[in-house]
Amino acid sequence: MTHPFDVALALDSSPGSARGRTTPDYANMVGPFGGVTAAAVLRAIEQHPDRLGDPVSLTVNYAAPIADGPFDIELRAVRTNRTNQHWIAELVQDGETRTTATAVFGIRRDTWSDTETAPPAAPAPEHTAPLDISSFVTWMRNYDMRYVEGAVPGEDSGESADSTTTLWVRDQPPRPLDYPALTALCDVFYPRVFLRRGQMLPAGTISFTVYFHADAAALQRQEADYVLATARAQRFTGGFFDQTAQLWGRDDTLLAVTHQLVYFKA
Amino acid sequence: MTHPFDVALALDSSPGSARGRTTPDYANMVGPFGGVTAAAVLRAIEQHPDRLGDPVSLTVNYAAPIADGPFDIELRAVRTNRTNQHWIAELVQDGETRTTATAVFGIRRDTWSDTETAPPAAPAPEHTAPLDISSFVTWMRNYDMRYVEGAVPGEDSGESADSTTTLWVRDQPPRPLDYPALTALCDVFYPRVFLRRGQMLPAGTISFTVYFHADAAALQRQEADYVLATARAQRFTGGFFDQTAQLWGRDDTLLAVTHQLVYFKA
């Protein structure tokens, strides 16, 4: 049986375009889960015959809701250098751009390397309670989420002074980690303003960026294991907040860092 | 006399395009300072007759060096919603895309607001030694830089275990802060790998993102004063590192957060 994530990412590619289709499995409040849209853009580039190397950075801007049904990802390698390649993509429905994206792919080289930050302290996922996601939006059912800190607020949670959320998370059912799956996991956090205000509020990601630190070998090492995802906001103002986050392998590899700007009403 | 920054940002705008020209004042090792290129893209959008609101987020990807001389910024509002607007831009020379960008502009509203992080401790700029920038790349002469921590390494600096740099910085000569100037200031940090390795090495920004938290009133309050800029890397690997940074007003306003992915050889 094809994994629901691969169903959501199935694309019919032709030169300069890839046709996909939303799937009910990844439905959000309005349109599909933004993480799966970003993953579809990345997959479209990966499948392009001119593609050079692996993902290095990706920025996706959510311009308008995506309707249930087919969509076209129009994509173009605007520049191919010796070791990296720059892409522009637009997700289009009914002749209207719903999502814009830019990406850099590149060839990684052996260099001096160092990780300056450390993962947050966390008990093993086996000792962390799984979230019962049956009462949440549909797309969350595709993830096994085990909150270590900053779980989704309930009715009596009250306000919080800190927007930090840390969780173990993996695809449900488990699926070997690859770049599209890592991309989607980077958007797995519920809006930080919920945690601060202790309640659900209208909120939606406007711009989403992933910097990929994992090379193909590091991804393969993760197999289908949990990753430790941690996120926080720095400032909420004027109806927008930023979020900055890290995704760690269980082997303490910093797989990706990711940032987003989110619209909210409060 | 026109400020050098405004000379660098002078654009002849026509529908869908804006023509600019590199200026010797902002020359980098190869091509112009990336911060001034990003600022020119932002300025082109600001001057577009269809523009809605103020900058919210900007991502600029540096695809190829910009040659000395004229350039065209081709830009397009792909989507205008009630309170925000999505842009795609490409900087073109000789028919080749040298830089890609996406941006979101929007109308800020009075909402619940909070700043979760605090600025780093720093003595006042008046008590911090100005950097003698005469021996550095040309563009740095347009900034009054006063390093609090992590100054540009000298010949005997040696390696550092921490990539953090914090400095007071403002335009030189002083100039009232606006969104383009803030954008350029977000790229004012020298590459973090220099600090870690204690030496200059080949390095260049590939992707650069700014999330603007300052509204027009907050910018105006800064006048032409110093801002406190602080940056660090999280991981160096495979020939790339990420940088995450904050720009603070002297009144402790978090004006912008900014992230970039940088190519390096070491």
C-alpha cells in the first residue's frame, strides 16, 4: 500500500510543470496542510530532469488557499552554477497563483563542520505520551506526535509566558525520512500564538523557509525513526509573529533549521 | 547631497520593471554588497503603484554575481488579498537572472503583542570603539560599526568556539531608518565561518530572509540612531552554514529577525 504522504506527493511531471492533487488525508482547516504543499514543490524540483544536487534551501509563500482538487506546479531553473542551482516555482489553480516558492539545490562537499547548538533535553519518545490527535485537524492524523514541552493548549491551559514547543514526531505510519518528508515535518508545529494565549485563534503561515543541513547519508541514518522538533517565537506584533525551529535526529544530527512568519488575529 | 545609500537605490520605474545601477560605494569582493541588492528589490516593490501596505517578509536568493553597471528588477504582484500582497521579483542583467526574490507586504493591525526574547547585553555605542573599516571591503565604509562581541578576526585571532557577533551599527553618514536601510543592515554581518576559523575564507550568501517586525512608527522612532545587531550560526556542514540574527532598536524594539544560508570553503 502506498503511504498517504506519497499519495499526496504523486505528481505527473512534464517539462516546466508538475500536476498534483490534494488528498483528504492532509486536509487542514482551509485547504491542505502547508507542510505537504511545500513538500510537493520540493518533490517537483527533485523530479525535474535538469535538477542538480540535493535541497539546500526552500522558501514557500502561501498566497491564497488551495482548493480541493488538482493543481499545477510551474517551475523553472533560473540559474545553474557549477555546484548549485536556483529555482522559482508557482503553484497554480484555475489560472491563479496560490503559492510561490524559491529553492536552492546544491552539491555538498566534505568541509570543516560543526554544530554549535545542542538539542533540547527530552526523554526518549518511548517514554513520552503520544498525543491523541483524533480531535484535531485531519492532517495531524498522519503524524505520531509526542509532546515533551508546550503541547497544544486545552480549554483550561491558560496563557503561557514562553512559546516553546518541543516534540518527538514521525510519519504515521512510519516512513523512511527523505527531503520532502523533512520539509513537511518542519511545518508540524501548531501556531505559537495558541500556546501564548492558551486558546485557538485564527492564524496561518505566510512565509516558510527551510535550510537543509542533512545530507543524503544523514537522512538515511534516521530510517523511519522519530525526530526531535523544537520551535519558538521571538516577537508577536501587528498581527504577525515569527517562528524559529530546529529538527534533530535521534543521533543528535541537526537535520534542518526552519523559520516562518505567521499571520494571526488576537 | 544625496546619501550614498539613496544613490545606490535610485530606480527608474516602469510598469513591471525598475532599472537601477550598481554604485562603487557599495562594492563587495565580487559585485555589490548583497544587502544593498536586497534593499533595491524592496525599494522597487515599495515604489510600485499597486503596492499594498508595508514589508512583512522578504527572501532574496543570490543566483549569480551582479556585474558593475545597470540592472533591471522585473517584479509582479502575483496575489493581492485584503490585507496582504505577494510579490515575485528577478534581478536581470544581459537577459540572465542574477537574483530571485519573493516578498510579502501587508497592513499591520493593532493586536496583542509581546517580545519573547531580550537584546544581548551591550555598553552604549558611545562607549564602544568604532571599527576602522578602511582596510576592509568598500561597502563597509558606508556603515559605522561598533563591535561588542565577535569582531572581524585579525591575523592572530585564532579559532573561536562561538560564532556570535554583536555590534552597534548605523549608516555612515547617519540616515533615518526605513525598510530598505533595515534590510541592508540585516546583511551587515561578515560570514560566521571567519569567526569560527579565525580567518577569511571564500564564502557568500545564497539565500537571505528578513521578517520585518517594525511598523512605520517604530522605524521613525529610531531616527538615524544605532541599532544593535546580533547573529550566530547553528550548524556548518557540507560547505554551507546557516545564520540567524536579530536587529534591535536602542529602545529595545525588535525591529527585524533575519536568517541566511551561506556557502563556504574550508
